[in-house]
Amino acid sequence: MSNHLVEYVRCLNRYRRLAGWGETGRLLGSITAGKVGVSPGMEAQRAMQRWAFFQIIDREASVRVSRFEKNEFRVFYAGEKPELGGVEVALRMPDCDSSDPRVFDQIFIMKDYAHVLEWFSTVSPGKEIRTIIDIGANIGCAALFFCTWLPAPNIFCLEPEESNYTRLLLNLSLNRDRQIRCHRAALWTQPGSLDCAHDFRDGKEWGARFVVAEGEAKNPAQKVSAIDINGLAEQTGFARVDFLKMDIEGAEAELFRTQTFRDFLKEKVGRIAVEVHEEFIKIDEVNAILTTLGFQTKTISEFVCGIKAP
């Protein structure tokens, strides 16, 4: 028996101990059916997606599934710095029903923000990040990851999408020892009300956009209050923002083209990482704006990052 097959069987046994014989039996039946050309039904697809995600996690020494349910995984991330402790994250499952597994993979497995934080440390070694505003916090993965990388950050999360915000509250309750607050609203150029649009990319929660209503609302069941950057700053209570993280599905275009937001960046923000959605604004334009505001910039994956000179 090859080493690969031995490890596969061991992983499957670990999955069986966590998920139970019933779930494992359904999984094996689905795999067998696929081998003989039988198209899997929706429940079979969900079982296979849960197994695929478990395999990804099982390969990581710092990550383990602490609780299994058909529609939720509780995952513990031990972190790379033992002195800062770990965090627990509740993910909606499987991938066909929610974007949570992919968000977790990007942040805790691929460690997208670790590369950003490492660059900040290279440019300005020894300068601590104490205050963070997380705009577009989703279910809290980035904020919780920051807690495993930085000593005792004070974080304020902003998330507009209703189901994401509910999950964010749950994840913060699982990590009560962390200094994280949150508020449900969308950052915009001015206070008001915005409508939800699930028309961006794959249409799942991580791509929810909040837009000014034009004619009939696309999702009248979900509206959210809009807050401008000065209102947000007042709510956080931060005199200065050491790190501003933004992932707001294209709304960054309107903000970066607004003088009020630019003034805030120039006067109040020490570091920024914004995920740029080039359907709405080009990376080169964001880089140019940040440079004029006094930031040294670098593009890291989909993020445009900026840091003020030490």
C-alpha cells in the first residue's frame, strides 16, 4: 500500500471519528457512485465538499476541526505565535451553500494577510499595530487572524450583510477574550440607506454589495444603514488608526474618489490594505492615490497596501 493511500485512510478514519459512521458511509457511497459514473445528488455533493474541506484542514498542523455538524464546522486555529494564543471560528458548510470555507482558506491556510503584516514589519520594524478598523469584516476571520499575529490589538469590525453579521457575532462570542467590537452598517460616501445586491461574481455572501437603490430594489428584504468614514471613526473612538483593512466588493472605488475619505487616510491612518476589485477601480489608480497621500505602496496579491514613512 502506497504512503499516499495509507495517509488517505488515516485521514478518513479521523474524519469518521469526528463526523460519525452515518456521514462517512454517505461519503463513501458518493465516492463509489462517482467511480462508476453515477452523477451525485445534492446531498452527496455536500458530503463530498465537507470531506474535501476536512482534508485541507487536516494537512495543517495549526488547524483542527473541533466540532462537526452537517451545516457547520467549528475550527480551531492555534496560530504561528504560541504566546498570542489561538482562535475558534464557526463556518457555515459546505462550500456549495456558503463562501465561509473559502474565506477561511484564504486567511488561515493561505495566510493572505500574513504577507501584508510581514511587509509592514519590514518597512517599519518595531512599530506596533494597536488599533485596527476592519471594513467588510465578513464573519470575522481576518480580525481573529490579526489577534493571533499581533499583541493585543483593539479591533473594530464593520459588516453590512445580515447573515455574515450574525455569524460575526457568533465568532466574536467564541473568542470573548479578544478585544473586538462590531457594528452592522456599510461604509459609503455619506450617511443614508443602501440596498443589497447579490449580483457580483459568484453571488454568495462574501460578494454581497450594498448600493444606492436605482428603481425597484434588488433585495428589498435586506437594507442597511450607510455610514461615512468620519462617522465610523467617531464610533470607534480611535484617535488614530494604525491599520485600516478594506474588502468591500467595489465600494472602494467611490470612497477613494471622495475627498473626505482621502483626507481621513492622510490625517488619521498609518497603514492600509485594500482588496481592489478591478471591475470598479484599477489597482494603478488606488496606488497613485495612496502615493499622493504619503503612503509607500506595494501590491500583494489582490491587496494594495500602503504604509506611512516611519
